[in-house]
Amino acid sequence: MGEFDNTDRGASRLYRNRAPLAGGVLAVVVLLVAVLVLASCGDGRPAFWRRGGQNEAALSCPRPASVTGSEFNAQETGLRHLRRAAFRGDVFAQLELGSRYAATRATDKNIEDPIESSVWYAMALANAQGYAPVNGVERKGSGLFGGGGLRSLSKYDDCRAFERHRAYQVLDRQLSRMSRQEQEAVRDRVIYILSTQDADGYRTLARLHDGLYGPFGEPEDNREAREAFGRASENNGIGQKRRRGGYWAAVNLFQRNDVDAYLYNYLAVQTGDVGAYVLMKDFERSSPGRAQYSGFVEAKARQWTPPFEFYPLEAPASGVPFSDESRPRGDAYEYALSRMQGELPFVHVGRALRYLGVTPEAATAPDQLSRQQIEAFEAMIGHATESRLSAVERVRAIQLAAVNGSSEAQLVLAVMYAEGIGLPADYARAFKWFEEAARQGSPEAKFAMSTYFALGVAGVADQDKADAVAYRIESALSGFGPSASRLQALLAQVSRAQQRR
């Protein structure tokens, strides 16, 4: 009886002990789940997608069928559509272009181009549409169950974060396989595209060079920025944290320095944007010593020119050219284009087209060009074939001939920049093209160079009477008529200056 009683009491005691144990285990499980859910709201959330736990298609932001559909028979049309949207700042068009030129789809193998792919992934990473919070609520409190900051309210912010994470990975992989010259080509193309976007583009360039921001101008504490810098950490599976290695090729695409950051802020102000002025003043106050660069940066800004006249017209093996979808922006640009019709004789466009091999003879009027010739040129520059030369395309004809070595087109382009015809007035770019034409022996360009040095143009060409005389003599010897009398006047000025000494 006693033995039975002891056994019974033992079983009862075991049952009684098992109930609290099961309850404790359940409580721990619930607590762990709660911690994981709360942690997933913060910047340091586990982010299971980082370890490939889900399908990329499910994690990516959705795309319209017109973008993701098969375009094997209309590839050029699809690319032109995407480039038009990408030049206007559509972050998903930029991501899609990065993917297309990376040839992630079998149908895109014929347009594979790592440099072009890297350009558009870099543009997407620098685009505030990709990282600026859209749907979020503020977390309250601090510590384990709080943490402060913003918590995602919808999946939109999450899918954008995944897209940027993947863009950083692909960009870093592609850049790490490139030579220095190829990396410079990526950087120059990004600078050109952003320079066509006025104040917004220049402000983005300023952030790309400012050490107080992330690698592509995002906030420094942005999750993907921290990951790129190698500051993020993740669980190694045994309860310990390990630091991620960082994406160093992507991080170092744009070198950080205060002078360039100041320069692009200053160029943004020069567009007349009031907000850019506020940001520049904030930049000057953000770090000791930054304001001391103002005089140097102002002089440098007068000489600054974009890396290209237009987006490089290179093409992969498919023969689909890279179109330049930048468009006239602002009143100054529109007014300059309006002057093309009445103030620039069409023969200069005709000579440029002849130089490019589009026509056998230089047309003196638009109606002398055939439909096939116009469409050939439009295809050459990657524009849609509309069978008529727009004002922008007339400018492009002269620019393309100048870039390809026509001294006559270089001279015309220099005058266009000097007078603000077809393009907004820009003395730095005018000087550049006068110099290029003079180097090829153009007597008119040498005469113009002598005038630059005789008068001096602040920040572009300092007054230098000796260079003015040299260019004027070369111009006269080349047979340029107006140089003779002007040369005598310059020589008289130089001799008077020597007598005073």
C-alpha cells in the first residue's frame, strides 16, 4: 500500500512538474517570435531575403506587363521607352535597364553591356525614389520593444529595399571586373545624365561626393548604405554576429571630397533654384573649413563642362544604339532652340550631315533631305524615326560631327555656345570648341581664340596679350581677312605696354 502510494505520488509530482515546463517552453517560443517580429521592423531586421530564403520574383517590386513582357521582335522600341523614362528619373525604369544590359534574360544577350548596365544601376541607387520613405509609421519607445525610427507600413518600402540590395550586389560585381578606364566611363556617363537634370541632378552629384552621405547620396544610416560600407551585421547561425564585407567597388565609384561636393552644390545654385541655395549654405555650415573653398569653387565652376556633348552613341553587337533621351529643360534652353530656325543657316546642319556620311552633298534647306536620309540619321542617334528633323536633332547633327572631328562643325558649335543659339550660352564650352577647331587649323577659330585672350573671359581664359598676338598672327597667315587690322592694334598695345615699363 505504501509502495503504491509512493509510486502514485511520484507520477503526480512528475505530471505537476511537466505542466510548468511546457508552459515555460511555450512562453519562450512566443517571446522569440515576438522579438523576431519586432526586430523585423527595425533597421537591423534579420532580412531573410538576404540569405536567399525566398523567390526573387516575390521579393522584387512588381513591373507592368509592357516592361516585363517579351520584346524579342521589338527590343529597340522597348529600350527606347525605358531610356526615356530613366532619363526622367523613373527608378524602376533605371533598374530595368540595368537588368536588361546585364542580360539577365536570355533574350537580352545580344545587348549585353556591363558598362551600360552599371550606369543604370548606379543611377537607380542615387535616385531618391528608391530610398525615400513612402509608407511608414513612427515606432514609440526604446529598448527591446521599441527602438524608435520608422516602421514599414506596407510592402512597398520592403521591395524597394530588396531592389537596392540586389542593385548594390550586381553593380559591385560588375565594377570589380572592370579596368580603371571602364570604371571611369561608368562615372562619366552618370555625371552626364545627372548634369542634364538641372538643379536636382547637380544636388545628387553633390551628395555622391559628400562624405556625410551614403555611397550613392542616400542617408548614411540607410540599411543598404550601411551594408555597402560593411557596417551592417548578420547572424552567423550560432547566435553570434559577423560583419558583412561591404561592396567596395561600388562604394569607391565616386571619390568623396569637399571641393567636388561644393562644386556641384554651386552649379545647382547657378540654375536659379532657390532650394539649392539653401542646401549650399547648409553644406558650408555642416563642417568646419568648408566655406573656405568658396572662391576656388566659383572659379572652377566657370570652367566646368559635362564629360560629353551628348550621351555616347556606342552600341553593343545588336546594333541598337544608346539613345540620349535628355530633353530641353527650362526657358533658356527653349529660347536657344527657338533661335535655330531663323539665326543658324541650315547649310551648317547640311554640312554636318555630309561629314557624317548621311548625304553625298551638303543640303542648304530641310526639303532637300530625303525621308530615308532623315530616318538614317535618326536611327544613327537612337531616336524614333519621325521622318523630320526636329530642332534638337539639328543640334545633335552639328554636335556629332564636331565630336567626330569636323573642324567646321566644331567652329559652328563654338559660335552656338557663345551666342546661345540652339544651346544655352556657355563660354567655357564655347572656348573648348574654339580651341579644338583652332588645333585643327581653322583660321576663324584662331581669330576667336585671339579675341578671348585679348579681352579675357573671367574663369575661362585669362587676359594674355602674348597668346592673343600669337593666335592673331596664325589667323592672318592662314588668310583670315579681319586679322590684319586687328593684329596691328594688338601689336601697338603690346609695344606701348613695354614702353611704360
